[in-house]
Amino acid sequence: MKLTDQNQSRSISKKWHYQKHFVYREIADFVYQWLPEDKSDIVIVCIGSDRSTGDALGPITGTHLSKWRLTRFHVYGTLKKPVHALNLTDELSRINKSHPHAFIIAIDACLGRATSIGKITASVGPLKPGLALKKKLPEVGHLHITGIVNASTPVDYLTLQNTRLHLVMELAETIARSFLYLQRNYIDKRKQQIN
């Protein structure tokens, strides 16, 4: 599915600092404008590993979403059951079988410039996981959200392991809160209007 063909006037990528007031609302607004109306299943794939602080953004986000029991989303990737480089292909196969026509949103940590640390990016199109570690992994999603957890260096794997957990937790909570807001203020209301 090529979402960028739907309406060229919509922005296909946005970036915010996680400390901006009510940023979770702006993230929710961006995601909602790209959700197709004809899709019943929305799958959120939270990618990463709890064995590396910087790479734990996805599983921590997934854990928040699972605890909040958001009924409009199917969440894969938590601290208990992470989706990472070693099982990503199998998990995507399982997701495609369980939700063959789903709209998939991928969430992952990433590295960037030092001036971008703490920013959250939402973009139309698939996520390319594993770039920081030079891994070839399958692309994921129709839309993706990344949190910039640290600055890129020649030894990115060490950088991810030496990333502050506090920042990762703050980014994860902000991203998760955006989906809580999205469900309560957009998706649930749209369902009520249809019924």
C-alpha cells in the first residue's frame, strides 16, 4: 500500500522534541491523518531488545501499550516478548497470517545527530530496522515512528549500550501516550459516528 499517493498536501514526515508540551497529541494527529478508513486492524510492531538500553525503546513502548490494554491496536514487541533482529522475520510472518490486511505501524529507536537527541520522528513508509548495526533486516510497516536516543558514532552498538535509560523511558512513554490519545480522541469517536 502506497499511502503517499493518497493526498500530497499532507506532510509525509514530522519531527518533534519529546519535551514539547502536548507533543503526544501532535504525534496522534499525524498518525490519524494517514490511517486508512477501510482497515479494521491496526498493528503496532515495537522493535528492539531489552539487552541494550538504547535499543529498548520499542519493547518499553510496547509494554506501556499492553498494560493500558488499548482495544483498537494489536501490539507486538514488549519487554517480556521482544521483537528483535533474531526473530523479526518470523514475527512478521506470524503478524501477516494473523492480520493479513492490517495497517502496520513500526516503532524503533534510532541514532542521529547530537542536536537531534530526544526527538521523535513519524514518517510514512516502512521502517528499515538494524541500520545502526549494519544489519540487513526486512522493512516493517506502512508508517513508522522512531525515537532518537543518542548520537551516531563509529561504534553504534556501544553507543546504544551506553544510552541513558531515563531518556529511553521518556521517549517510550510519550510515544505510547500518543496512541492512547489516538484511540480515545479519534478512533473511538470515528467508530461511534459510524454506528
